[in-house]
Amino acid sequence: MGSKDEWLKDEAEFEALFAEADAEPAKPRYNPGDEVVARVVHVGERFVQLDIDGRDGLLDLVGVETDKPEVGSEIRGYVLRYRDRTFEVATGMPRGKVDLGALHTAADGGIPVEGRVVETNKGGYVVELGGEVRGFCPLGQMDIRRIEDPTELVGSKLMFKVLEMRNGRDPLLSRKAVLVAEQQLKADETRKSLAVGARMAGRVTRTTDFGCFIDLGGLEGLVHVSEMGYGRRRPNEIVNVDQMVEVEVLRIEPAVGERRERIGLSMRALAADPLETAIEELKSGLILKGTVTRIQPWGAFVELTSGVEGLIHVSAFGKRVASPKDMCKLEDEVIVRIKSVDQALRRISLAWVDAERLEDILDPEVTPPTASLLVKVIGVAVPQGDEGSTGEASDGAKAPKEVAPPPAVGTLLNVVVDRHARFGLFCSWRGGGEGL
């Protein structure tokens, strides 16, 4: 037996140890069914050792169909039991290992169970959970969205949550609850990078007349039809359901009351401007075929190439018209001539070309606009009030106001064709003269 001093020293050390233990923060306690986030410490052939807030955990890999986790990564699971100072965890209950006791635990703790859909009826799905144990999943609890063909899921292995044990032995299941939980986890991760101006990848979930919806990862956004690209096409002509697309976040409107959060997206913001690509080809005088996309009181818009539109002003149809609708209708294919291109304002002015005269207009003997011709002056007309009038053109039309002395009748001129009209060609020559 030691001295009194040694005994007092040992007593002080014990008190210090107790004080240190009391100072440590209490480690959390978990009950069966609790959801936990654990860090992977070691991965073996059958078991994964976990750190659950400083406590030991163990995950049995038997029945787990996903890839083995990596050391240092985090996994989510559910506490099955506490045994030998270790929490036994499962990411879900595999099919074949489920009995009534396990189903009651799953129902109380919200632990997903694996099942195979064996048949469907008017109310929902019959799901085999293992052995003789079967459950029922109502049609509305099978997915987040409406299922068009219920039979397509027959034979599928899926994860379900047990909503309740009816009569203590009949499991009422929900796959929707599992999907909602997964969606929330993805949403939490997506929000870390969600911001106005962010570029993100997403999957097309559905198309409508006004745009398409994109799954960004637990969060859904809308690309309005005006932001799906350049030009005017229907959403289902631009993208397909399940197609992966790149988008830019335009705006984020938080949920207010019963209104859900709104995320506005754009595909157009990341697309190349087709006008910049085609600008070198779109020259004044070029004759093209296009499609009428819009009609307004002041003119008709024509798509010349994908994403590039021009306007036929109401005054550019070659004759007086009360409305552009008198000349064309939506989706008509029409022949037009480019009058001018303003890249800065993104405006292309067009003129109507009579399709019945197209062969003549394109005939090399007649020559298209910008061609050079040798012509003979047969008459000169000057607007009333101006001096120098020497006569009229043969069709009675008055020539534009002269900016230079008019040539004499009979003079041969080299001219350039400026534009076509139903009644002839407007031409100009060096020195600023114009004629018909």
C-alpha cells in the first residue's frame, strides 16, 4: 500500500480525468430509423466502417447494388440497431431481407425498402418485398409526375418508403416519398452553385407551347420559348424530353405564399448569333426564299435562314396593299429581295418578289439587281416646278428628281440595276442619275 502522498496524487488524477470527461461535448444518440450522415473510414469486402459524429458505425454491403463508397466520402443511411457499441447502418432494406419486424422498423424510422413491382391494377401496384411479403403502392405514390403507362414499371426493382402497416401486416408503400427525399438532397447541392448568370447543365423534363422545363438537379427551371434560341420554332422542334442542355440562369424568384419558387433559364444566351454567322452572305440585292413567321399591320416578318428574320414593310410589296395579309399568310414560303442590312440594329429590310415573275427576274438575259446594263435614253421627265424637263418616259411615269443634268434622248448609258418593280427596273448611273 502506497504512502498518503501517493494516494492523494492518484485521487487528484482521477478527479482531473472526470473533469475532462465532463467537459467533452455529449456525443449524439441515435435511435433505430434515424437518418444519419456518416464519413467512410475503411472499405472492406463486405463491410464499410463509418464515423458517425465520433461514434463507430458499420454498413453491410450485402444487397447494396451501388458502387462501393470511397474512403473520406460521406454517405446517408438509416440506423438499424445499436450493438457492441456500434451503430449498424443501412442505405435501405434490400429485398429478401424484409420481414414484418423489419417493415415496422422501416415504417417508424422512414427507412427505404427495396421491392419489385409484380403487377398493376386500377388502384396502383402490387410490390414484392421478399418471400411471401407483399405491399401496395397507390398509383399517385409511384412517381413525382404522372405516369402515362403504368404497366411499363412492372418487373422493375425500386425503393419505397413504408407509409404505414395496415392491420399490422399489410405495408402501404410510396416511391414518391423516396424521390422527393432524393430530390431535396440534390436541390440542397444545386443551390450551392445556383446564381443569376451561372451556367448549368440540365435535363429536359417536358415541353409546352410556351417553353420547356429543365431539371437542374432537384430544382426545376423554365426556358421560355423566346429564350430557347434564335428564330421562331415550337419548343418540341428544338429539344426532346430527357435531352441534356446547357442553360444560363436569368432570374430566381423565391417562393411567396402558395406560389412555388421560379427559376428563369436561357438557352439562347449561350448560343451563337446566327446573324453574325450569315452577315457576310446577306448582301443587298440578294434574292432568297423564306418563310413568313409573323404578320403585323406594318409588314410581314420572313425567316431567311434559321434564326435570321427580315421585314417586308407594307410599302415594299410592289403595290399598294391595305394589309400584308392580302399578300401572304403565316408559314407561307415567299420570294424576297434584301434591300438593306443593319447589323447593329439587327434589322434586315426586304422587298416582295412576285413568284410568277421569278423566272424572268432570275433570267440572265434580264439580269438580277446590281447587274450592269447598257441602255438608251428614250425620254426624260422632271417633276413639275423644276426646270429642264425634256419629256416623259414611254410609260408616262415620272423619273426621280435629278441630281445632275439629265442625259439627252438617245444617249447610251452604262447603268446598274438598283431594284425591280412590277412595271420595270430602277437603275442608276455615275453622277447620281436615276431612271426607270
